[in-house]
Amino acid sequence: MTDAIQIPLTSAGIDSAEKKNRYSDQELANIKKACADFESMFVYELLKTMRATIPKSTLAGSSCGKETYTMLMDQKLAEQISSRGDGMGISKALFDQITMNYVRNIPEEVEK
């Protein structure tokens, strides 16, 4: 009879080889892209919320395309912020959390 094997919850001792055994290269690339996209959307929402706190000026007048231009500019800025270096670190933290190994119990062998 063997004891159950437990894998620790923390990812501190998990190296990339163990992650590769669990996920294919394509799956890791998809997870990484999804995490980067999430960080970009999060940064965009931050920019949009910050911009909403600024009082609207009536000096320059209003243009029908100004809001669209501002939205597109904020989206591109958010993509740039999240793609440079580690970005804000949200993508890396999320990737590490998703690819972390969880406790798995291997059932005991039945003795005959």
C-alpha cells in the first residue's frame, strides 16, 4: 500500500519543465496571450475611469469624433503599457496563478 502523493499549492518550487509537462506549448502561448489581453483591458478601464474624472472643457467645442478618438487612443495606450517589459505585472501574476499546480491525490493501490 502506498501513501497519497501531494503536490504543494505554491508555485515557488515549480519549474518551467513541470509546467510544460502539464500544458502543451500552444496552450501556454494561449494562456499567456489571454493574460496579456486581460491586463490590457484592465489598464484601458483604468484610463477610461481616470479620464471620466476630468471636467469636460467647453473652450475647444465638441467634435463628433472626439470621443471615438479618445477611446481608440486609450485602447492603444493600454496595449502599449501592458506590452512593455512586465507591464503592470498583472499578466505575469495571472499566468503564474493559472499554470500553478494544485494538490492532486493519486489513489492508493488496492492490495490483492
